[in-house]
Amino acid sequence: MQATKSAAWQPRGLYFQEPLAPNPQEPEQPQKPHQPQQPHQPQLPKQPQQQTPVFHSCEVADSQKIPCGSPTISAAGCEEISCCFDGQRCYFAKAVTIQCTKDAQFIVVVSREATLPNIDLETISLLGPGQGCTHVDTNSAFAIYQFPVTACGSVVMEEPGVISYMNRMFATYEIQHGDLGSITRDSHYDLLFECRYIGTSVETVVTEVQKLTDPPLPVAGLGPIRVHLRLANGQCNTKGCNEVDAAYTSYYTEADYPVTKVLREPVYVEVQLLEKTDPLLVLTLGHCWTTTSPNPHSLPQWDILIDGCPYRDDRYLSSLVPVDSSSGLDFPSHYRRFVFKMFTFVDPTSMEPMREQVYIHCSTAICAAAPGRNCEPSCFRRKRDVEAAEEKTAEPKVVISVGPVIVTAPQQ
């Protein structure tokens, strides 16, 4: 079901905090009155036209009104920033209002009546996660978001004299599965919005993403992608620093191999998608394992990750390291990080440690992020989704390797 777009639902907001005058918008054309039906010959009955419900965007209960603009804003100024004025105060309308501030902040106010059926305000997400990427305030009718234009997965684009920040807001919806099909009774809500900084002015662009009637099925296939696997070696040299965060500040180079590690010493692994700038692409890991030779199919082998999750039969479980907007990376979804404790293989006959070199291999794939599609692994669940399992089985993988890593005796 599409987000309703009645006569009163328009992309909201142009400016905030003493903005410049917005570009004039085309006035909304009044609907033509229905002409009386002319007599006609009997024919097959037609489907009755569905009546569009009357929607008044400024009819907000006093207890739910959220102030818009400064306390002294005029009626004209209130209308200029796409808000409502009741003669005494300016408040947000029953719509989706986007405002861009001069101090580089997105302000998004979402009304639950922006869609029909009404949207569940608790299901709304932005393009990326991070601190401050959920609503900063809410009531029974509205949710308010405010975050820097560079946060929450925003995409930055530069043109001569213009710098643009784009983000995406969407809501998840519940799907019910039956023997012969699946249905949902929730609204589809997907909105692109953009702040454009041109010299000293600020512009807002809002785009509603229309749901395709028959969307094409996602196709998995091999493509011109490059993936790089490397080991991190950053040191935690200050008191109170985070060892994991510090580790990923520097990396071994080709000249550093073979790398030496002590048993049970953490090995910090990073896999990176190269030469791609699409923020909706998500790098995923399938199977990560180790061998004693550069050949990923050689024996013996030891699993580290299975289906992107730590191998459960390892006494020293590996751990996944989240990579989000706080990492400072341009495209956090293009990275995967995990840590495992160093080990050595054991000879199957003598049961003696082999002291062989260890090579690390990972199978990777690319997932296209979309509303209702989760690219993250579901770790430690007891019952796996059959469809997801079948999809993973058919998904082509690219295998990458790094090494060798040698076990060494600890320094005395």
C-alpha cells in the first residue's frame, strides 16, 4: 500500500532558522467538480470509484501540536516553512515536514497520519544507524528527528558551488505468511530527502519513493567487484582506550608477512569492498575459515565464521566487530570486521601441534539494502528461515585470503 498523497499531503519544508525566500512552488490546482452523469444504455456494471477521504493537514489537537519556528514567527513566516498557524502559534502539520538548518542539521517531523493506514512511528528508520539516529521526541501523533546532515548514513555529493546531503527514511512492515501466499496490512513508507547548501542559502528536496506494482526480483550474480582482506595491528597505548577500536587504526602491509602471533592472542580481521560508492550496498560474509596453505580448499581446515556468525563449536568464540557511522568511514556498510583468538593446527595422528603457517579465507557477497530486507546475519537463532537458507545456498560467493600467520612463543 502506498503512502497517501492526498491534496493536503505535500513534501514539507524548505528552510529553518531565518532562511532565505524559497523558490516559488506551483499552486495546487483545484479539483474540477464532477459532471452529472448523462443517460446511457444499460451496460455491464462498473466498479464504484473509491472516495478519497477528506484530509485536513492543519487539524491537529491542541495537546498534540508541536511548535514550529521561533516563538515570534509571523503567519507568513510560518507558512513559508510549511507549517500551520492558528492565529496565535505556529505548529507542524499532519504530514512529513523536512527542514534544513543553517548549522547543518536535518529536522524531520513525521505525522502518523502521513500514510493510510496510519504509520507506526516506532518502525521508522533512517539510512544508517548510529547515536542520535532515532527520534529525539515523540507523542501519540508525531515523531521528531534531528541529526547532523553528515550522520545516520547520509550521502554527501559535491557539485560546483553546491554541497548536498541526502538521507532516506522508511518504515518496516509486518508480513503474514500463509500456505499459498503472504500478505501485509501495513502501509509502505519510503522517503528520500536532501539538504542542498548553495552559497549562503539552504534548499530542501523531498522525494517520495513509489512502490512498484510488480517490482523486479533481486538477481544475484557475479560482477566486477573487488574485495580486500587484511589484518589490523593498531596498538592501545593510552590508558582507558578501547583495544578493538585502536586495533583498526593501522594494518599490516605485504612486507610484514608472515605475521607472528602468540596462542590466544587476538587476530583482528577486516574485509573491505573496494571501488564502490553506493551506500546501499552491504558487504556480507558467508564462510570464513583457516588452512595451513594458501589453497582455500586444502586440509586441514578450521572454521571461524559460518553464515556470517561465529562458529559455535569453537571454545574461544570469534566476535563480530560492528562497523557503523561512528567509525569515520565513508561507507561503513562496505566493511566487515571480526576477531578470533590465535591457534595452531594439531596433527591428526600424533596429536602434536603442527606449528604450521595459518592462512585466513572468507567467502563474500554483496547485498542491496532495501526496506524489509535485512542484510545482517541472524546469529545464534535456533530455527533458520528456509527461504533465507535457500537464498544463501544459491548466492554466488567471492573467496579472498590473507596470510600467512605464524604461531610464536610468548616473549618472556
